[in-house]
Amino acid sequence: MMCRFCDNGCGVLVELENGRPVKVRGDRDNPAYAGFCCIKGQQMPEQWNHPGRLLHSQKRMPDGTFRSIPFSHAVEEIAERLSEIVARHGPRSVALYRGTYSIVNPATVPVALAFMEALGASLVFDANSIDQPGKAVAQALHGRWQAPSPAFETRDVTLLIGANPLVSFQMGLPIANPGRELTTAIARGMRLIVIDPRRTETARRAHLHLQCRPGHDLSLVAAMLNVILREELHDAAFVEENVTGHEALRAAVTPFEPEPVAKLADVPLADLLEAARIFAAGRGVATAGTAPSFNGQGTLFEYLVLSLNTICGQWSRAGDPVTHTGTLTAPFSAIAQAEAPHRRGYGYGPQLRVRDIANCDGGLQASALAEEILLEGDGQIRALLSIAGNPALTIPDQDLNVRALKAIDLLVQIDIKFSATARLADYVIAPKLPLEMAGMTLSQELFGFYAAGMGYKDAYAQYTPPIVEPPEGADVVEDWEFFHALAQRMGLSLAIEPAAAPGTSSGRGKVDLDMESRPSTDELFEILTRDARIPLSEVRKHPHGAIFRNESMVVTGREPGWTGRLDVANAEMLADLGQAAACFNEPEHGDAEERYPYRLINGRLLRTYNSNGQDLEGLRRKWPYNPAFMHPDDLDRAGLAAGDLVEIHSEHGSIRSIVQPDADLRAGVVSMAPTYGGLPEEQDEQVREWGTNSGRLLRVDDGVDRYTGQPRMGNIAVSVRAAHPR
């Protein structure tokens, strides 16, 4: 079967005893994963049998306690309350939040979105909007190459910026078994360049590691562009034929001279120059992780990364093989030509009432959700349906978000446990776990079309049936079943669309769902894969997964008369770059430097997937909380030792945390995993048991990216001192 603890989708084997899962291990017969399964997936038996797992839906009582309620009764009551809210305040008063755990079941989001559309409700908030929304907007401004990045086996250089795929299993290396892929690639001569303030698991294996000060990703990429264009290292033939604006880009990056940039970023000048020259001379791809998007200029940064790939010609050419040909998505064409920008990518669709935020290609900005709930008047959000996420922990400025979630008229949370958000909800719908439902690799396949350097390296696919039944007596449903049942009760009709790669469509439109009786998950999967290159029925024949590469598929040449060009000189982007150039020599935090001498960054822990897994003993053994990691020299200077309780202050808030040494961090940096802790009022007392939420140090209106609305979420100026007893 495929593991769905996180979004890597490992091929695994599950041992059962009397119908109960007891052990999970990697499937060595799986052609993509080859036996790889991380520590998180191995805990699925504990997750299935965890005493804190919700086996029945819950209803909040007037005294704040919860009692079990049959699923059908919960749906009845929720439908009645939703109908009243819509009748009184209109469909805009209902919002949906979807988190990263929607990866578990590919049917969840299509059915949830169909429900919102049928209701006439347009406010759909996505966790991607506080992750990397600038990727999609930047591509809209830059244009899209209609063929993929060079096949991974052909790359001789990879540049990773703020990405650690050996832990996150995403960004820059093929998903499935990234450690094996990196070992093989380095052995055949691929050079890895990493830009990251921490000597991560990935950076330790790099040919070059630029261990920069936080917040200097943008200036380093601009300096690399400066070097490449000044030294005429760019792919002149590719640029001449396919790109517009490279001379304007050359002028815009001129202020980012490598010597002062290297000095401010605190990296060796020789390493910066070598990184630029190696990347320009090689065949590969530059990919950014989540961290650089947290600096308040995520869209501009991602635009520069795209421009770096483009001026170096890091795209497939006519005759190149296409290895990720798609399987469960519709067939697509790979053409060596540019699709010019045809729209802005932001400022359209639902317009929020706060901070002049509108929808964008990266999703409706979730950091504005709390403000939309608390701002009274026409259009106020009065009901929130939350699926596959934990907004009380994940959205910046936790205090504000919790206040909003407590104030909303109706909060419905679909959750496997009493998470922080579930404890604030009016109703908690108890869902099935991955072992109890069918799955397929459609979501993982779509990663490969999202951004350069992501997704599978091959046309891999797997389908898995349910492995076990829910525990005896449980009343649990798949997430999508809630929305189907709710639509039935409210007299709404739902329709979903088959999956397709971006820019492609079967043209056959949506498929109406049966609203008289509930469809099966497999029936929904058949709809979603209706236009698949490889029929789902064929994928089902391979229980260990299979690679369905089309060996004859190659990138075709430019169409006759084609005039599209990639744009590396978007006027808005270059204007923003000019502003960045004007102030990059200025002190980052001015007079606050003495009060807040450290910079807080986010760092993922291998043993958790955002807020999922923090309650499993098999994952808590090393870190039951999220430490504040600091360089040992910083701890010594502050008179602190491993395990000390500290107070961390920013301009916007304070938290208590436990410090731990990490010699792989550069001095002056504090690294913490986000999405930990409980509700604000209990974190100080439970910091050693459950950690703390670093989102309390942030504000939703600080350092906002004007294209996506994403606030500053990294490179936060903080102070750290020993905590006083309370």
C-alpha cells in the first residue's frame, strides 16, 4: 500500500494480526521507493490504535464540554445551522479552510470545493497561501515553459535555496527516495549547491554550502544573476530565441555586486562566484523551499529563481526525453516553447474586506481569515468548515486566530483527535485514517507540475485499497463523505472535474455526483482519473506500484509561427527589485538590533508532519516539544545550557521555550519547528510536554507580500533570555 502520513506517499507493507495493524515497513518491491519508509509512516499502527483518536463525532455542549454524537445527527444539525446562517447573512458568510493533510485522500478537496461552489460560497482559504504562494504568482508573471525541467538523470547541477528535501521529501530532489537519488546523482558527478543558514542534512552533502545570514536569499540570487549576465555566462542562444527583457534584468541586478552581497550575507565571496559559475555552466535546476517565501518578498524571490533558470536555459529542449510523462492525469504535450504571461496571477476573484487582499494563483490568503471573522458588517465570516488542517496552530499570530475561532458562530473541524482547533469547534467530525480507505498517487503526481524540481522523476503510480476496518464500534467517515452528506441534507448538487496537468484539460467538463445515494471512493477516483494516460484499472493491477514511462515521449520542437516568450523583466518585479537594491545596504532592523539580536527561522523536525504526529509516543521519544535550537557559542554567551527554559521576545509577542544546542546553525540564529503547542493560555505550563507556538511572535500585517498577502513568517528579530519562575 502507499503510506499517507505525509505527502511523500511511500510504498509500504503493513503487517496485521487479527485485523489490526501491528507493523509498517518499506516495500522493497516498490520500483520507486525501493524499501524507503520514514519514521513517521512506521507509526501508523500506533496512530490507528491511539487512545486519543476520535472514533465518534463530537458536539460542544453549553458548558464547553464535548459529547459524542452520531455522524448523521451531526450532519443534520450542521446543515440546519448553516442554512440559517446563509439565509440571514448570505453565502459569503461561510468559509472553508483546507490544510496540508488533504493529501491523504485525493477525493477530499474536489468534493469540498464542489460543496462550496454549490452553496455559492467563494471564500476558500488554503494552507499553501502561508507556505509558498509566490511560486504560482511568479510563474504567471514570468510565463511557463511548455516542457519540464531536464530529467533528473541528466542533471549535473542542482541548486537548493532554503530547502532540505532529505527531511521534507520535497523541493529539488525527486520524491520517493530522495536520499538514494542524491547518493546516485553525486556518484555520477552531479554537483549540489545549497543556500541555507543551517547546515542541514542536505547541505552536509553539498559541493558548495553558502551558510548565509537569514533573509539574504533574494540578494544572493540577484548577485548570481549579476555575475552570470556580467560574465556572459547565460545561455545566449536560448535567451535570444525564447526570452524577453534580459537586458533590463541585467540592469536591475547590477546594484547587487557580489562582493558587498557576500559580505552582508556573510558567505565567502569565492563560494558565491563559484556557485553562479557552476550553475550557469551546468544542466539542472534551481529550486527554493518554504523558508525564502517567509521573508516578505516571496513573489519577487520566486520570480528571480525562475529568471535564473531561464537565463541559464535550464529547461528541456526538443528531442530531450520526458520521464515524468504523467499516469493518473490526462496526457499532455511537452513542447520546447514559451507560454508568455497572459494574466497578472493576483488581485482577482474574491476580494477580502481587510488589507486590500484578493485572491491569487497561490490561494486566498489564510492569514486574513481571523480578521475576516472579527470584522463586523456585511460579508463577515460566521461559519468555518476546516478540513485536513489545524488553523489554531498553523496560521501566524496565534492569539488573534484563536480569538477569532472562539468568536465565530459555527466552527466545524474534521479531525482524528482533539487538536487545538478541534477543542475550539462546535462540531468535530471523526474521520477514517489512511489504513481504512483507498488511496492513489494522484496528488503526488500533480506536484511535478507545480514548480521546477518537484515531484516524481518517473511516471510512477500506485493504488491501494483499504487495509483494515475501523475499530469496532467506530462511527467514522472519509472527509469527503461529510461534504456529500451535508449537500444531500441541504438539497445541493455536486459535480467534480477530472484531474489534469496545469494548462491541459479534457474539455469534457465536470461530472455530476449521485446525490440520491453516496458514491464510493473508488467511483470518485474513477471520475478524477477519467482522462488518465494510464487507466486506474491498469494501475490497480500493480499492488506494489509501477512505473509507466512512455519511452517514446520526447520534447517536440517549437510550433510554426510560435511567438511566445518568457519574461524576465516584468515591470512590477523589477520595480520591487529596485527598491530592494536601494535598501539592501541598510541595517535590517535598525535600532532594534540591540534589543533583538537573534533571527528566528523555521525548521522542520523529521518526526512530525506539521502538527500531525506530535501525540505519538514513537515520534515523541527524541523531542516531545519543539526546541529553540541555537549555536553552542550563543548559549555560552547567554549563560544558557541545554534544556534551559527561556523567554523569546519579538516586537509582537513572547513565548517560553526550551533551548538546545545545534552546531549546524550559524551563530545568531534561533531555529524552531512551527505548529507546536496548544492553545495560548496553556502553553507556558506545558512547554516541556507539548512545546510552544512560534506563531505568537508574528503579526498578520507585518512585512506583507503585496501580491499574495503573505506576512513575514521568518527572519524574525528576537531576544532570548533565561525565563523567570512564575
